[in-house]
Amino acid sequence: MANTVLTMGLIAKRAVKVLENNLVMANQVYRGYEDEYQKNVNGYKPGDTITVRRPAEYGVRKGPVIKIQDSVEGSLQIKVDRQIGVDLNFSSKDLTLDIVDFSERFLDSALISIAQQVDQDVASLYADIPNWVGTPGAVLTNFDSFAAATQRFDDTSISPEPRVGIVSPRDARGLQANLTGPQSVFAPSMVDDVYRTGMLPPVDGVKLFKTQNTPIISTGTRTPTGGTLNGGQLQTTWLATKDTNTMQLTFTNIGANATVKKGEVFTLGGVFDVNIRSKIALPYLKNFVVMADGTADGAGNVVLTISPPIIPAGATPLESAYQNVSAVPASNAPVTFFGAASTSYNNNIVFNKNAFALVMVPLEKPQGGLAQCSRQSYKGVSVRLASFWDGINDNNIWRMDVLYGVKTVDPRQAVRLSGT
């Protein structure tokens, strides 16, 4: 193919396809909310927000007497507030390359960097996930250690399809070593693919991706046991928390001036999880997650915002529909945090795509001062490419931008996963 002068539109079309191809976790989450933005044909600016409804749930009436329930929906907001990009400089000579050569020399590396950042921002939503199975710090080494995540979904009646997982290279290696050995449950051709490509076949119905973008949490300086509750509010209702999915708890004895970090997971003594449909108590304590950093006072007391809120069975079917614990904690219930204090832990994630949302929308085309500008979309991914010409040095200054927002929609549909 003969070289031609590359146009802005041609380069933008190539760029958006390279970007889409390099997204990992971002391509596995819910993208339907982007339709909410299609009314604005002129593009979007950072800060645009949409409101998304949380689905209503209903309790089952027992007995012949009618008990009419209101249809109550919560809501959450997704803000498109993340604008990232890469800025480059090309000579006019560079623009006479074949598009494949041009992409390999200049575009691909820049777009991989953008894709990595989008994936990291989606993965950062792990901090909203309360469910964590396995032992923090332990590596996945066998089928049972991995299947603990899918069992948590099944125990709580979370939708079975589709389930996706991201695992760190270290955990992927641990699984590869054991799932491809003499006792492998996979077909020989699948085992061969693992050795040849380094990628994992589906495990227990979960489509797996190996990525270095699995998030890492660094725990605070709080005491290992996490202290106890210190009275105050110990329960709430769905109506009071339907838009936040949070409440506040007062902790004591966690250490003078100790810290607790956003994303830390803990349990409360005597408070067990329940199946979200049957409300039958499950044989493990309910997991809660800290939603914002906190620092204790000199006596070791701190008020933390947690999720999910503690919602016991109510007097009406509507109130009982949102029950998520077996019992209300005692005022002095012991608190146990996952993992040691002041330690970093990798977080593999298994999730249903409806747990998280990515909204990527076309940026507005700026007016004036530009030599060229092209905006291209492909499979829900949008890239804006713009250039300025430096006439003194015959250089083209290029900028590539993407605009997006990320949000946890239903944290119940995701599980953090460690080995055992």
C-alpha cells in the first residue's frame, strides 16, 4: 500500500478501535446508561450527570389478607467527570506513513496508556464491595479457593449470568499451575491454550481475565480485632437509605488516633448474612465496607460511614423485602476487620456486569484555533482527536481525549476474592 498523507478522521478511526481493543474490565461492565446522553448531539462537557433508578423489591405476603406494597425506587447519580488523554507531537513527514506503521510507531502505546487508566478507574470501584471471600494476602491455588466467590453469589441468590473475573498475574499463575495439572478438569485443548497463551479458561462459569490492574487496598492502623460498637444508631430502614445505601456506626477501642481506610471490610459479631430472596440466615457473618476514611480520637472512638446499611426484618412486606441481616448488632458487638493493620492486599474481583457502570460519551468539538478535529465512536468507546499546527517548525501538536464516568450500581453483584 502506498503512503498517503494521513487525515485526522482516518487516524481517529484507527485510534478508537485500538482503544476499545485494549480495554479489559471496562469492556465487561454495564454500558447501557450511555443511551441517556444521546439526546445531546453536540457532545458533552465534564460534569454532566444522569440519575439512575435502583430497582424496587417486594416482600411476599403470607396468608389470605391483602397487604398492598408501595413501589419504592431508590436512585443514584453517575457523573461524567473524568477527562483523560495523551498529547503528542508529529512532523509533517510522520503523517506520510502508512496508517498501520503510524499506529504502531505512535498511536498504540498512547492508547494502551489511556485504556490502562480507564480500566484502573473501573477497578477502583472495588472499594464499594463489601463481600470478600478467602484470606487477604493468600494466593489462589485451586478450584475450591476460586469457587468460594461463585458460592457467595449462589448463597445470596445473585444472578448467575454473566459472571466475569479479573485476577492478578500472581493469582493467575497459581490457578494455571493447579488447573492444568494431572487432575485438571479441562479438556486437553484448553490446557494447551493456557500454556501457549498464558490465559485462563472459564472457571466455574466465570470468564476470567488476567490483568495487572487488579486494585490494591492498604489498611489503616486500627487494631487487628477492630474494637467494638459503641451504641448509637445500630439499624435503619430502606426508605431512609434508598439513595445512599449507607449509614453511620460508632466504633470504639480501635486504637488512639488510629485510622480506618475507605474500602476496608469488617464483620459484626452475631450479625449473619441472609439470602436476598428467602431471607434465610446464611452460615457466615455479614460483610460491611467502610465508605470513607476515618480517624479515631485519643480514646479510640470513631464514627464511620458504612455500606450496606443494617436493615432488619420489618413489620410490613415492604420493610421485610430489603432485610439484609439476620439480626441487629448488640451495642457492644465485636468488630473484626479483614486483614492485618497497615498492610497492602491485592483484590481480585468476580462480578456480574450489572455491579458496575461505565459511561463513555463523545466530547464536544471545540471551536476556533484548531487545524483539525475529529470525534469517532466504536462499540461505545469515543475518542476526540484534535491538532494544532506549529508553522515555524512544521510540527503538528496532537491531543487525544476521552470523557467518561464510572459508578458502582449494585455492590451485591460483586465479590472480592483471595486464596485460602
